[in-house]
Amino acid sequence: MDTVIIFSRDRPLQLHSTLETLLDQGLGLADVPIQVLLRATDDVYLRQYREVFTELHRLHQDCQLLFLEEQVFTNDLADCLFRPVVNTGFLHRYQWPGNELVQKIERTTERFEHVLLGVDDCIFVAPFELPAVSRLLAERSDLLGFSLRLGRNATVNYMAKTTQKVPPLTPINAGLVSFDWTTADGDFGYPLEVSSSVYRVADLWPVLAEGGAHNPNLLEYQLTKLRDRFAKQKPLLASFETAVAFCNPINLVQTVSDNRAGADLAHDARTLSQRFARGERVRRDQFRGFVPTGCHQEVPLEFEQRPAAEEPRTSGEPGLVSVVIPTFNRCELVLEAIDSVLAQTYPSLEVLVIDDGSTDGTGEAVAARYAREPRVRYTWQTNAERSTARNAGIEQARGEFVAFLDSDDCWLPKKLEKQLAVLAADPSLDLVHTDFAISSGLEPTPMAAARAACEGVMQGHLFPSLLQSDPIGTLTVVVRRSALTERGAFSTDRRIIPFEDWELWTRITYRSRVGYVPERLAVYRSHDGNTGVPIEPENYLVFQEHVAAYIRPEDRNIAAKAFLDGYWRALLHGRQTGWRLLAALPAAKRLAGWRSFGRQLWKHRRRFCSQLLSHEAAISPCE
């Protein structure tokens, strides 16, 4: 009763190669659960991990493949050593608002006897039979484990940058050998590791039960505590005469151990993620029959473009942009908005007009003008607010990307072309926005810059700054539909309107990067019907409640400071004045505590006193 556990962090393309070579070279794996304990630092990696699972499960349907997103490493690893009730699936532990919750995977009380531990830069180069290895460990109590990466060929100690002596190898049978690890040097004297070795679960259990290992590197460090315990009882380690696996340390993704690794930017995690997004995979037979010089060896990867049939497209028609235009009683304006979309220099688009219960003839006008335009689709619904209308458009969208345009705004012709160029250059981006201009009337002529420069950074990891203010205009956004599927669409909680778009951007940027085109490529029309207003303290508390629901424990300290800054911004730039401003202060104290509350009050004392003594607040974009 065996299992395989592979650890992976931000390496979906390399994990794909690890699993593909494992399934190619490993014999007797049909009844062996292969569990991947993964950690994705952003949702681009997470979706690519899901794609790895989908591809391999489709090609190896008889394989028991289980992907688990790490929550608490020690607990998750301990769970993986018990047989699961369901042996195949992708379990995403953290769910976004609006998505159905997935419960923790159920386990039986049946513990595995043997485990093959591996990492996502491990490559299997020659055939091996896991059940035969397990039988050997069951028969020989003097064996501590079985290494798949040691053998006569392991003459180089990569980590120590030196050669190493191969110890005397005692033949067992059928190409299997053993050696005394207690007297060996280098990698041969390092018997407990997590990269590509098979162990008895009972031998490792004392360390796992003790806990404290928060990642695979610390787990390996803690396993060294068992060396003295096993030196007399289990002084031998087994391997094949020639290694059947090795680790290819072409990049470094962890920060706990200063391990040696390649530094070529062509093989860093982000670049490989971009290659994965373009449909590239490590060439299937690159390492078949390869004989490494040691347990670790840097070997540049060779890539191949997989046929489209092998690349599942669950995120929409490639390259197509679905433009969602919600409208309500803006018969003339919506036609101008649609025309500005159809005038785009980027040709691959569709226009989804969602009529939120108009009674002014909007449907007839759209039908009359665009009867011969197949790219325009019109849908009428009972009035239910703009979030519901936008979400209806997202559900109808066929494109890989989704863009939003309110019916009283419009775009300049090159908007989509420039944004799609940014997305094509960096497939790791989930959202790209532009700047916009404001028109004081209904004419589409840009008249002024939309926002002051002090609104914060506009690209990269925007999440902390987005907790304070929103620099992203809804009319400027192009977002991957897969991001909306993964993290949910617009909130329909009426308490958060009109800030539902801001709340959605925080979900998308929580673990994803943002791209930015620093040009005014959209026009926001300012008129009496606009709903854009400064966020008030009570609104911000609702926003904070929504966001706090999905903040992970490791991010709460950073988020707490950003929430405090955001609340003070709402206090100082909202329309609260006089006694209403005083009434909003207790919430600031609850968010911050007395010390931080006092610092913020001193920092903003002039602005605060001005509003405290005012009957009407003078609203400005920044202090």
C-alpha cells in the first residue's frame, strides 16, 4: 500500500514534466495514489496547476491523481499519508465569494506503508517498478530507504561544487544495490531527503507527528534529526546501480534555504509560466535514457508546442474579447458606446448589450442599427441593478477576455489593441487597465486627466494599495475570463454599490499582477446621472468586510495596516463633517487600536480639524 507525494511551488510547467516522466517511467503505479501538495503564490500559477491536472488526467485516466492546494503544510502532509476516500481530483482549499465551498478531502484511517517523496524539479529518466522497491523495504529491515537518484553515476556533488566518492555497492538483485550510508560522503551520506526517495511511513511518522516543518526544506532539515536513531538499526540505503531520477535545479522558488540553483532568467519561474501559458511543454523524450552526473545537475530545458487538441481551452475562445455593456434608459448614449467598441482597431470582439429593464425603446434602437452586425448581441432583463447586468454579460461571454463599458461612456479606437498587446507580452497578467479622460458634457472629446498622480501605483502587485483607494476605472479594464470564473464576478450586495467594481478588483489582484497602459484610451462622461461618489466610512466598512472574508492568515498583518489607511482616507475624503465625522471615529479605533489611531489622527490633524469645523466637506482627490 504505497503513495507518491510530490511537493510543488510556483512551477506548473516543471511539475508537468515531473509527472509526465513519472508516469512514463514508473511501473506498477495504477493502484498508487499520486498526490501533489502544491503552493501557488498567485492565481495564475493556480490555474496553470489546474490545467496540468486536466491534461494529465485526460491522458492517464487509469491513474489516481490528486492535486491538493497547501493550507498548513505539516497537517496537509500528515493527511496525505492516509488513504483518501477520493483518489482523483483537484482540491482548491480557498474559495472566492460566490463560489461553492469545497470541503477538506475525507481520509480513511488506513495509513500508507511506503511513500515516494518527490519535488517538482525531479525528472525520471529510466524505468523503475515502485512495488518492487516497496517489497524490498518490507523484506529488509536494515534498509532505511531507497534512493532513486543515487548510483554509480553520482560522482558529482552539485550542492557542494565538488566531486564525490561512490561507496562500495553491494549487489542485491536485478540491478539493485545497497551501501552503508553511515560511512559514506556527500550525497551518499545524506539518507533522508524529500526529492526522490522511498521510505516506510512508520519511520518518518515521528517527525511528521511532531510538526513544525512549514515547507519541504524545513521538513528535510527536521528529518536529519532521525539520523542518529537509525544509524545502528538501519545503516543501509538501497538504490539502482544507475540512478533512474535526478533533480534539475534550474531555478529557485523558495526563500528558506540558500540552495544552489541556476540563475538564467530564461528558466525562472515567471518565464516558464509564460511559456506554459503559450502552450509550451518540456519535450517529452528530452530526458529519456539520460544519465545524470549526480543527484542534481543543471540541464537546460527543451520545449515543444503541444497540439491544440492536447491543450484544454476552458477559458473561452482564444484572443476574443467579450465587451459587456449594461444599460438602463440611455437609448441614444448606448448607441454611441457600441459604435466606439465596433470602431476598435482590434478586430476579434463581441458586444454584449445587457438591457437592465429599459422602457425608452433601447431594444428597438439597438435592433434597428445593428441588425446586420453579428458581433452585437442584445439581452433584456428585469431591472436588477448593474452588477446583475454585468454578471449576465459575463455568463454569456464567449471570449478569453472580458471588458466592461458603461452605456454613457466610450472608448478611443486603439484601446483594446494596446491592452491585448500587453497581455500577449506577459501571459501571467490577469488584468490590464488604462487611464481615462473625463468629458464634462455628453460629447466624447477628452478634456482632462482622470486622476491625480498621488492615487498610487498603477501596475504590478496592486492589492495592498487597492485596499486604500481604487485607481482602476471599470471602463478601462480588460480581464481574463478565467480570473472571473476562479474568483467570482461582481458582488450583488446592495450595501456595497456603487463600489462593487473596486471590491472585484481586489479579488482579482489579491494574488495576480496587473498591467497598465499609461494612456487615456477611454472617456468617462460626467453628467447628472453618474453614480460615482466619494466612499464614506460606513461604505468602506462594508468593503472591508467583503475583502477580509478571503484574506489568508499570512496576509492579515499587511491587510490590517492597509484597511486602516483606507478607512482614514474615507474619513478625510468623504462627505462626513462635524458631528457625523465624530460618529465615524470609533470604527477607526476598532480597526487600529489606540496607538495607531493616535498616530493617524496626528498625521491628518489639519484635514481632520477642517472637516470637524465644517458643515460641508471640501472633497479633493488626495491630501
